[in-house]
Amino acid sequence: MLKGLPKALAGLGNRTIEGIWRIGAGARLFFYIWFYLLESFKRPRLIVREIYATGVLSLLIIVVSAFFVGMVLGLQGYNTLQKYGSSEAIGVLVALSLVRELGPVVTALLFAGRAGTAITAEIGLMKATEQLSAMEMMAVSPVARVIAPRFWAGFISMPILAALFSMVGVLGGYFVAVPIIGVDAGAFWSQMQASVDFRDDIVNGIIKSLVFGVVCTLIALFEGYDAPPTAEGVSRATTRTVVNSSLAVLGLDFILTAFMIGA
Amino acid sequence: MHNIMSDNIVEIDNLSFGFKGRLLHKGINMVFPRGKVVAIMGGSGSGKTTLLRLIGGQLKPNIGEVRVDGEVVHKQSIDGLYQLRRKMGMLFQFGALFTDLSVFENVAFPIREHTNLPESMVRDFVMLKLNAVGLRGAQSLMPTELSGGMARRVALARAVALDPQIIMYDEPFAGLDPISMGVVCNLIRSLNDALGATTIVVTHDVHETFSFVDYVYFVSGGVVVAEGTPDELRKSDMPFVHQFVHGEADGPVPFHYPAPDYKKEMLRGHDA
């Protein structure tokens, strides 16, 4: 058993070094994206095209998921609240759950699965087919031309998608609570209006979605840019995008929530 | 060649390069005179493509240096390197066309990135280049709609879009049918002469290459094993050159990758 110990320790050391190296390389990529900030916005057409690819094409999955999540919240919320005779508060429950937590978090998870994987696979394949090398040899920085526009597109798209998610989710909750269960529509909207605070709930939700947008897009871009130029390499990178983005979003959600409640 | 040509646009001086403890190049010296078409030949895995990447500054040598137009490539800042690269055009082995752009947009890409020309002039330039490679009629096609030979020609039009001083070709004949091969040979020579450029061709296709190049370097085992004009090399009695030019299986280049004794290896499997 002891025979294999040095090998296991060496393997652990290698993985630790590789992990630290990847964090450093990701941070360097983030720095380069900021370095090429002005150059990126000189090509607004590229950013608009990427907003279409990452944001607009993610709309369907976001809107449909949000409606179902809202309906489930409506059902579960009513089931619990009616025991305490406060079923009119269902509007508040649905809205606060969506705006504070589910909107940013579920949107980020869906974004990582839909747009993040597409970004990683596209950039990984561009690398494997030497398109990024060709760009470098044409004295055009791939970070400025390929990476940065996608980053800013993700940064802009995510809060809008999260806001849409929350909005459609509330409509889903309304659909279950008011026409189906029979909760009073006036109570549903008025309690929601009275209880949802702009600074504490909506702004905090927007801050979360901005942070998740940065993290999910950066992970997707880095995994694609760093992928070994083979079919297996791109496949593994795509998987890592979903796994790392999901873990990062859920971990950061806890940290951000702790800060927001503490503040 | 080192003595008779003094006006060299690319010079490789005592270059050694390797990674993971294995040296791929061990003290390589080469010169590429202005206006000439020079081939770098050698077997698969001999580091020919790596040499192009070292010239283009995508890799840094461990020892020695590459000079392009008098500038040491690996000592340049990013801006300096990009200035040097604007003097170069490179054709990648499989074209490396941008798959989300049409043929026209691919050729227009470097022009739009590096100039502020009005769209009408960009169009004129692109048409000139596409006409030169015979693909003006394919301007609206996407890269996925092109054959291998056509993709290579579009990539060639893109590589020469800004009239570079140095044009580098990485295996331009790989996977081409004889007609496309002849077309690409003629294009390489005629573009070099028309643009007054210097051409570096990395290949292992002997007969096509010898028909149009001015000078050839043979690389094997990390060193330049032979060099000369095609005529000199055809007559050479060096074992390596003879084996390579005549495509012989036996010679100084071994067929087998280094391995333990065959019989012992087979018997070991049975013992276990």
C-alpha cells in the first residue's frame, strides 16, 4: 500500500499545480479581455452578433423554464401558505424567490448549459482547425476578435435573461395561483408590490446575475481557448464548462447572499 | 547559399527548439533570400511545421534566433511581433478558413482588419485575389461547400491579400488530386514572382516541389542534413537524399520507431 503512496502524492501535487496554473491562466485571459476593451467596442457589430448567439437564442429555454418554475412555485407556495391561512401572500413568495435567488441562479445554470457549451465548443473547434493560429499569423489578436466580443455579449445578456426569467416566472405563478387556484388577483399583485424592495431585492438580483454572467462566460471562453485541439479535448472542455460553471454559480450564490444579507 | 546570397529576408541562426525535455531542432542554420522560393523538406515529425511557427513567432527557440527582415522574432513585443507578421502570409495545411465567414469575407478579413479602405476598394482587392486563384465565381460560397483544393486556394488568396513580403506554405499539396496539385504549384510560383515576395514551402512531396522551387533544405533528426538546388539534389549520392528523393523504404531513415527487441517483446507477453 505504501508503495503507491509517492505516486499518489505526485499525482495530487500535479493536479494541484495544474489547478493553480489554470486559475492563473483564466485570470490572465480576464486581464487581456479588459486590455482589449476599447478595441472590442470599436466592433459593435461583432458584439451584437454574439448577443444574438448567446442571448437571443437562449430565450426559448429561459422563458419556457421560467414559466414552469413559476407554476411549481405557485403550487408549492399555495400548498404551504394555506395551512397558515395566508394564501394571499403567494405573490410575495413567488416574486421574492425568483428575484432574489431562482432568477439569477437558474438562468446562470441554463445559460452555462445552452450558451456556455456552444461558446466552448466553437472556440475549441476554431483552435483545433487552426483558425485561431491563422488569425494570430494575420496579426489579429484572437482575444480581441473572438474572445472579448463573446465575453461582453455574455456580460450584457445574462442580467436581461435573468430579469426575463423572473418576469415570466411571476406570470407562471400568477397563472397557477389566480385563474386555477382562485387566489384574489388584487391581493396577489398588491402584496407583491408592497413587499418587494427595489434596492434589497431587485438590485441584489441584478448584481448576482452580472457576477454569474462574468463567471459563466469567462469559464466557457477559457475552457474553449485552453482545450487540447482534438475531438476528445473539445468534448472534455465542454463538459468542464458545465460542471465548473454550475459549481461556481452555486458557490458564489452562497457568498453573495451572505454578503447581501449581512449588509 | 550562405555565401552567395547576402540579401536574406529570413535567417535562422543556430536554432535549437524542443519541449518536454526532447529537442526537435539541434542547431539549425538556414537562410531565405528575397525573391526566392525555398522548400524545407523532411519526413513526418521532423519539425518542418514547427520551423514555420518559429519564423512566425508562435513559438520561441530554446537557443539561437530567427531574424525576419533583420529583426529577431522572439525578442519582439506583442506590437512588434504583429508588425512583423504583417509582412508575412501563411497558408495552413488545411486552409484554416473561418467557417462562419463566406469565401469573400474570408479574403476580405485581413484587409478590413488592417486598413481603413472603403468597402468598394475592399471588394476590388478581394476580386483581384480571388481571380488570381481562379475562384472569383465561388465568392459567395461558405467554406463547408468547398473541396480541399478550393479551400486551399481561398486560403492562399487570403494569405496574400495584403501583398506580404514572405509567404509560408505548410504542406500545400497534402490530400490534393493531381490537377489541384499542379494548379497549386503554378500558383505558388506565379504569386511569388508577381508579388516579388519570398516563399517558404514546407512539404514532403519531392517531385512537385522540385519542379518549381529554387532551393531545398532537407531536415532530419533535428539538423539540416542536405541542401542545394533541385538539380544538385537529384544528382546527390548522399544516402539520406537518395532515399528521400527516390522514396526508398531502406536507408538512413528507419521505418520503425525506436523499440525494444521484437522477439523479446513478444515472448514477454506470453510469460505474463
